[in-house]
Amino acid sequence: MKGPCHLSDEGGVVALCGGVGGAKLALGLQHLLGERLTVIVNVADDFEHLGLHISPDLDTVLYTLGGLSDQQRGWGRSDETWNFMEALKEIGGQTWFSLGDRDMAMHVERTRRRLSGESLTAIAIDIAGRFGIRSNVLPITNDKLSTIVVSTEGELEFQRYFVGRRCEPAVKQIRFRGAESARLTQEVLQALDADDLRLIVLCPSNPYLSIDPILAVPGMTEKLRAARVPVIAISPIIGGQAIKGPTRKIMDELGLEATNREIARHYAGLIDGLIIDTTDAEGAADLGIDVHLAPTLMTGLQSKIALAEHALMFGDSLRTKHKEREKGPLSGGVS
């Protein structure tokens, strides 16, 4: 943190977020903060399919915060039907990426509005309002940004790897096409520069597939390093395993240990503290960063709200502890 900051429970919070795992924490934060929460969402999973602009992470966040997500599948809309996919299969269309009938409305309307000249940000803000979402939901950029998985089967666009090949090819490298020319939106910059900002949270999304694309947009890491408020991350690792998605598999294939130490190393220089699960308390004092222990497995709504409360409490404690300290090597305390 650069210089003094004002302690206030009424300040805003910015959360960097991917899809399912990050959206769970965002929901807990929204219950506590309402309009004081801004969720900045990864868009490197976006792709064109059947002539439509698909934004999987952005839609997951919108559906989750709007109370419309499918609780059983963990993605898509609730009360979904699949008549479109069945009809598409009958005529020999591509069915490797499932699009529900209700979900299709989002993609058709987004594509129409993009072709008419509206930005992805403007569309997301409008739809969030129509869903009754109190928080601010912002894509990290309006520019084209794509996750490319360099695998044992060659280069695969993310959805071809994640959905089409079900994460089966071994990952050798991950890169973000278009990152060098992508720009942070004015709305994102305003949220990060807000005078009343209280905390920045890196949600427990996949660090390599969900958070890194956000950090790859020029200027984002500089914003985190220069932040006048605490920047904390919530580890997606519990007992050496990732609860959702291919995080553990990817870490193994990249030669990385699936530990909280590796998560702390990955975010070194960007965060002031790390929240890890209470079951991983042993060795927490040796991570070289301020650590807060909390139950990080989010199941029902109350567990999501509880973890959000821990994040706010931890952030406020760091503001008190480090408000005069510039960001650098930290004391490594455990709370």
C-alpha cells in the first residue's frame, strides 16, 4: 500500500473474478456490500460460436448475482431447456458446446448489440440492471482477449481445450492472445482509482486461466502494486486440491506444487495477504506473507457470505497494520 489510507466500513470493494468459483465469493460480497461492490470479470474465455459472441465467465457472474444460475450444474441458467441443441443436432450442427434455450437469448442479444456498436461493458451494465443486480459488473476490457492453451495437441483456444477436449491434453504453456493491445476500460480504471476504495480481492478463481488474463491487460498489475488499499487473494487450494475445475491438473503439468506456498509465490508483489483454508494451518506462518485462516469451501449461501466477511475483516486488519507501509516484503503473520 502506497501511503496512508482512510479506514471506513463504507468504502467500495473491487473483486477480480473468473467464473464459477469467483462468482460464489462475489455473491457473498454482494450480500454484504450491494452497490459498493465492483466485480471485474475475465473475458479471455470469450469466443465466437455459431456466429454468436459467447462470454462464459461474464454470464456466470451475471446469472449468479442475479439469482438466475443453475445450482445443480454450476453454470448456465436455472429452469433451462435444450430444444435448440436437440434441433441443432438433428440438422448436423455443432453440439460440442451446449447452449440452453434461455441462455441463447443472452448470446443473441449481446451479439446484436455488439454489431450495432455497443461495448461489452455497456451491455453488461445494462443487463445487470435488468437482472436487479445491485453490484457493478464490468468486463476487464472491451478489446479482444483470448486464452490460448499450448498443449500436447498443439495450440487450443480455451473453450476447445476446456469444453471440447474436457481438459484432457497436457498443458505446456498458457498465453493470452491480444493482451499486449488490450486496454483497461474507463469504468475499470474508475473503480480502481476511487477515493473511497476499501479493498481489492482476487477471488478463488483459477489463477492461471481466470485471474492471469485479467492481470495480463497492460496497466493492471501496476494498479495492484500501486494500490493505496490492501490487495488480498483467496487461495483456490484446500489440502493440496482444487475444489473446482482443472487447477490441480494444470499445476501438475506446469511443474508447480499444488500448495498455498505456490499461490503466494504466483501473486508475489501484487498482494498484501492471502486467505487459506483452516485445514491448511500447518506451515501458514512460513508463506512469507500475511495469512488469514478461514473456511474457504463455499457450498450454501451462508458459507459464501461468511467467507466474504472474512475477506473484509482481513482487509481491514491489513489496512490498520500496514497503512503507513509501502508494499514490499511482509511480516508473514497469521490470523
